[in-house]
Amino acid sequence: MLLTIAGVVAAIAVMNAVFPAVTRSSSALTTASSTVDERIRTNVNVVQSVGELDSGGSFVDTNSNSLFDFLVWVKNVGDVTVPAVAEMDVFFGQPGSVTRIPNVADSVGVYPNWTHVVEGGGDWEVAETVRFEVRFDDGCPGACSKAAGTYFVRIVTPNGVTTESFFSM
């Protein structure tokens, strides 16, 4: 009789120790699976990149903001809406001098910075395009310091999916 009671108590003790660990592991696997699924279903592509230089290398203020802008259009070609566009990372520059450019909300009025516009308005849903404007205060329109040449841009979504492009102007 004592052995039976001891066996039942031991079994309950083992269950109390093992069950929470199994539950936590199951929860962790579910969360990891969901995260991986979202990342696999997220896909964005740079479709166009231009700067405000004409074919002769002169500044052309295409949006009349008196800043030197590089415009990058990125299309959502994945299966999910891309959340938190303002929290993306934008890396930009000429090869060998690429830097992370902060969002305008994080830059506290300092240049360079970037803004974005969802071309269709609202959230960045499947098949929609976002226009990123990387803005510099480089003495434009009088004496711009940006030179014609090759530039690089990389956009990183909050869940780590990247797209990048080299372009010349």
C-alpha cells in the first residue's frame, strides 16, 4: 500500500515537472513557426531608382522641396501585408560609402533621412508599391554636392527580408 502511494506521488511530481516544460516548448515552436511562415511569405522588390540629376549631371528638383532626393519604388510581391513601413532600415550610398539612413521621425530634423508613401494609400498590401524618398540637404538647388555615378540602395523589412539595387544617374 505504501509503495502504491509513493508511486502515485512520484508520478504526480514528474508530471508537474515535465508538463510545464512541454507546454513552453510547444508554445516556442508555434511562435517560431509563425515567424518563419511570415518571413517566407514576405517578399519585396525594388522596381525603380532615380536621383534628381539630369543626363548632364545638373540638379533637377522634381518635387520642388529644395532638397536633393533619391526616389526608390519598392513593390510588395509577397503574400502578406508588410507592416510598420516606417520601421524599415534603408541603406544608401555610393559603393564603398553606404550608410544607414534614418527615418524622418527618427532623424530629429537632421539630413539625410527618408520618408515613404504607399502609392495606393493605406497599408503596404500585396501588389502595392511604396515610394521611398531619401532626402539630402546638400546645398541644392544652388551648388549640389551629389555627383553622377553609381549608387546602391538596400531596403530591409522589420522581419528581415531585404531587397537591393544598384543604379546610375
